[in-house]
Amino acid sequence: MRRIPNEEKRIAVLFHNYPPRNDTIGSAFGLDSPVSVRNILRDLQGAGYRLGYLPADGQELMQELLDRVTNDRRWASAQEMLSRAVDSVSPGALPDIRL
């Protein structure tokens, strides 16, 4: 990884949310996860990583996430979730893995 320029690297930040409800996204006792992740994104951008978008604050980051699709199935049908998803993988594209 150190030989690849930062602007070519691709990384992911995952928010924990268990149970799978929108009100538990990034929940951690005593930690403001959205603000922390926003600050990490700011620092990555400063280090040359390409970001498509840098939220102004933690609240904007959370709103951006909630405007997309989450794994909270209480409020959206499967079709609605698919329409809001950034991307998807068709079932036929997945390898047949047997344990």
C-alpha cells in the first residue's frame, strides 16, 4: 500500500449498527462517531486521498448516510432499498461458496 499514491487508494469506513436500526448507526458509548469519522475524512483529504464529498460536520455526514440506504428494514421495502442503494451485486455474480 505504501507504494500506491494516496489519490489512487480506495478505503472504506464502516459504521456499526446492531441491532440493525438507523438510530444505532455508529453508536459507541462516550464517542461522537459521526464527528470522528468526519475528522478522519478531513485528514485523509489533507493527505491526498480523493474524496467525492467532505461533509461539513457529523450531522451532515449522518444525513447523507440516512438519505441513502441502510440495513434498517422497518421503513423501506426491498424495492425501495434497491432504488436508494449506491450500487448492487446481482445474485448470479456471487461465487457459489460451500463450507
